[in-house]
Amino acid sequence: MNYTRKRALLACDFCRHRKRRCDGKQPCSTCREASADCVYKELPTDRIEPSSSSQGAVVERLSRIEALLEEQGQKLSEMSLTAYYGSTPASLHSFRSSPLIPAASPASVSNRSQEGDDTSLENTQFLIPRGHTTTLIWLLSLPAVRSVIGDFPENYFHELEENSPLPRPLDLVQPMPLDWPSLEPGLLRKLSNAYFENVSPHLPLFTRQYYEALLEDFMANGPTEDIESAICLCVCALGCISSHSTEASGHLTDCAEDLGLRLFQPALRVILSKTVWGFGSSIQICQALVLAGTYFSYMGRPLHSWKMVYYAGHKFLQLVNDRSSPDQPDQYDESYLRAFWCCFIAECDRVAELDVVRSGIEPLSDKVPLPRNVEASDHDDLIYFVAETAIRRLINRIHSSLYSPDNVDIMVLAESAPAPNNPGLNNILTISSELNRQLEQHYNSIPVQPHIMVDPGSNDRRRILNFRYHHARHLIYRLFVLYIVLQPQQQPSPIPLASSSRSPTPQQGLYPLPRIILEKCHVCIQSGEALLHAAADILDKRSPYLWSVFDVSASCLIVLFLASRSPYLRHLTPDIDALASLVVPKMRKWATPGSSLESELRIVDMLLASRYR
């Protein structure tokens, strides 16, 4: 893959026009040699630049956004203190998520008056940026990785998934009459119960009471080509696949696999028909699309999952536009709130992993309130869901603040010396420290006992929150590891067969690095190790996070591989073989032939094998 050099952090007009490397001096060496006028344009205010007012403004915005996490923490606390599940306190009914930019504190206003108004930052949201650099395929483009495994096109995993055929019952290109499954009421009940036990905790799309009304009508009148029947069939299909969650596709019992597909096939046809040829929208269509996307997630099919959620986002936006007062979020009832946030989390996960097209619902997260608890049956599930919503939004801010090509170009930054006064590094240090503080504050506010970090594996929802915590922390500090491993004066060296001793200092004879940089690298590596331990637990069985956890694990193993090749970081790196023996067998279980999962696993195997060549 050819790497396209991006602009330097600071360049004069002459160098920018001729696409030359600018050293940032006055005049720069290029202008001096060409006897040209060396003129620097005023930097745009929405860039994170060293020694500019925008750095302080971005940090200030991160601080002010913290109020959102505080309000969500208060919401969670109120929910946990609800003594009577049968009714919802008025404070919960009146809850609204705060705007993304709450009112500034007096101190921040004072600082802002010194810096001047920055309306572009004020109006900019922390969304996952297009072309961000946290994807697995971006890591594969790094020279140290390419030298081992070769070049991969930017759309490699996308094309693998696009060209991988669906199971025949789900290949709906050829028209055929709907084949309704014959189901006994007892089986419908059993599969519905499995859905609410295994799937709904991750996806509280609707309450049990809401679904029961649909199911009663479905059993009384039989299936029809309407969206309500499709919802019931999707719920039962998800109940089926989640009941056999420890078995990989191709290893499911014929009966279980056939039943799940027979349930999902007619539902998918109805959903696609209503989506493509239905020119209106309804909350039921959004719900059905989210359910279909979740089924594909359980199958480990990220593109098909994204497509369903993408359609759901479009349908939700259509609902918003059709409302008489779209800017009045308090008019949304519970079904709208749950559908929006389920769609939001699913789409953000796919955008972060595959950098796919957005539906446009992400900015609505500032206006749409969080779900409210209305039933005892899903009270705890909703607490975990609101907590996951908050951490997903914080991870979006990590992407926006640290991995946007417009803010930080780590390839360019790595060309600079790792000196204590390096302005680019100081920028990243400032932003990452603030993001980490927000992360810790959020997790400390989750009102579940015991604390998530004390007992992360007691149920599936705690495992997911634990995984997302370590993933966020790993991303916050990953740039420091990449900065070190991309240093031009550093050459990869063979890895000793003995496991790392994790001594506190690197080997002798190296250019000294600022201690704080090594400390941040250590935090990233430790978080990566904890992430893989958490991933191993989640990958024990099928879940809607299957592809996401697999992909993040592969990326994390690559970062640890790069760290183990660096003479600066090798002493901080854990025993990668031991970590691989823990998580790779779990990954191999789901790497079905021809899938992107199989390709990612093959890449990981190649990197691990190269350590001893």
C-alpha cells in the first residue's frame, strides 16, 4: 500500500504550494535556498496546533463536555436508587441529556476571554472523523508491519466482506414466494424468552410488555407481510442463535442453524421490502432494521450489520424530519429513545472499525434524551446500557481529538525528535491526560456494585463495559507507542526467545527518551494486555460484539507486536506468546473460511511467527 504523506503540522505558503517538507523556521530552508518569501498563513482555529489558542480551546471543550458524563452519572445513580420498579420517579421522566457543550465554568470563561472567541470550535462536535487512524487496515500500512506481511489495499477487509456470499436462504436476489416457518406457540415463547435473556441486555430495544403485544397478535393471526411480523420473527431468530452462542457458524447443529435461518429469511425479505420500497417511516421499521443488523452481528458479518443499521439511521432521521417539532426531544417516547441509542452504538462501532459511510444520526446524540426506566424487568440492563452509551461517546471523542487526520499526523510527528519541549508531543500529552481523566470519572460514576473493575466478569454486560474501558484507555495512549516505534533512527531488532523481564528502563546505549513518554507507552501496553484478557472472555461465545472484539483484539496484538520490536519499549512489553495463547484460540474459533475474520487471524499468525525468524 502506498502511503500518502499528509501535511506537516506547520508549513509556509511556498512549501505547501510545492508540497515540500517545511522545517517551520523563519525563513525555512526551502525558501532560503529558493530565495523566496517565506510567509506563514494564520492557522485555522479548528486545528490542534502547538502554542496556539486552539490547543487551550480544545482542552477547554473537553473539560466542558465532561459535564455530560457527570449528568449521565447522575442519571445512572438515580436509576440505581429507584426503590420501586413499578413506577418511574418524576426526576427520571424529566431527564434530558445535556447538550454536548454545557455552560462553561467561570474559570473557563475567564480563560476564554483571554484567548478570544472561537466559534468554529464552539460549533464543532466530537464525531468520529472520516479517515481516522485507529482502524486495523491503517496499522497494517505502517512500514514495520508491511515489512513483515506485505501490502494490503485500503479496502481489503471491506472487499472480503462484500464478496463473501450469504447463506443461501438469505440470498434474496432471486424473487421467490415467502416461506413462512411453522412454529408452535410454545417454541415461540421459548425463543422469545431466550432473546430477552441473552440479547436484550445488550440491546434494550423495547420492553417485554411492548413485545408481548406484538407476539400475541402474531400468534393469534399468524405471520403476514407486515413489519410487526418481521419483528417477532427476528426476535425468535436472535433467540435461536443466542441459545447456541458457543458454537461457530458451520459447527451449529443442523437443526439449530436451519431454524434460525428459516425464521430470519422471511423477516429479512419483509424488512428489505419495507425499507427499499416503503417511502414512509415508522419506529417499527427502525426497530426491525436494528434487529436485522444485530442478527448479522451475531453471524460476524459487519458490513451487512452496518447496512441494516445505516438504513435504520436514515429511517430515524425521516421520522425526525416528519415530526411537527423535530427540535423538541422531550416529545420522543420510550420506543424512540431506545431505537435511537441502539442504532447510535451499533453505527459508531462500525464507523470506528471500518470507517464506513455515516447515516447522519450521530449529531442527534446531543438532542435525543437517554432512555428512561419503565419496567422492573430491564431496570439493571438499562443502567448498563446508559453507561455503555456514555463510554461509546467518549471513545468517539478520542477518535476526534487524537486520530483525526486534521488534528494529529503521527507519521509526520514521528519525524521530530522526542525532546521534552516537542510541541506536538505536548499537545498529545495535554489532550490524552484530559481524556483519561474523563474516562476514570465516568467509570467511577457507574452505580453498580461491586465496581466494574473489581468484578468485571460476573455477567456479560460487565464484561463489555470492562472491555470498552481498556479499549478507550489503550486508544488514549496508543499514539505514544506509535510515535516511538515510528522513530526513523530506530531499527527493529530480533526478539529474544526469553520472555520480557519488564525492567523499568530500556536497554543501554539508546537515545534518552522523556520519562513521561515511556510512562504513557507503558499505560497503553498495560491497557492492551488487559484488553486482550477481557476479549478472551467475550469471545467464548457468540454476541453482537463478535466482530468488533475480534477486530480490536487483532489491532491490539499488532500494537504490542510493534512495541516488542522496539528497543525502547521491549522491556515494557508482556509475554506476547502467552497473551496470544490466551486469545488467538478464541479468535480461531470464529474465523470461518473466506471471512475477514479468517484474514485478520492469518495476519496475526504471520506477525507472531515473524518474531523468531
